[in-house]
Amino acid sequence: MLNTVIELEPQQEISTSITKNWTPQAIECYKLQGNCAECSIKKAHYSFDCQMPKIIEILKLMNGEPEIE
């Protein structure tokens, strides 16, 4: 079902474990509205392509909006 909502590039899979609960990193991305330039992960210069904006959409569908303090 979610694959019809969010199209992934071939051979890009998102682990189902990361889409079960709002993590601190997911909440950060949510607060930044997916602005990767401000993300702590992006600033660390990791060599992978971030999938967090896609994960945020799945989390919103599955769990609703996060509780933010």
C-alpha cells in the first residue's frame, strides 16, 4: 500500500523498523520540514542519500503527527 504513495528508486528499500515509531532524528526532520541543509545528519557529511523525508511521510500516514514539546 505505501509503495503506491511513495515511489522509491529501484533497489532503494526503507527498513520497516524505522517506520514504526517517531525517533528523535525523524522528529528533527519533521521540524525542519525536510530541509536537509539544516539537518544534523547532512552537516556530518555522511556518504549515503538520506531517506528521512520519505520516512516522515510514512510515519505521518501510519502514526499521525509527532508529539512535539
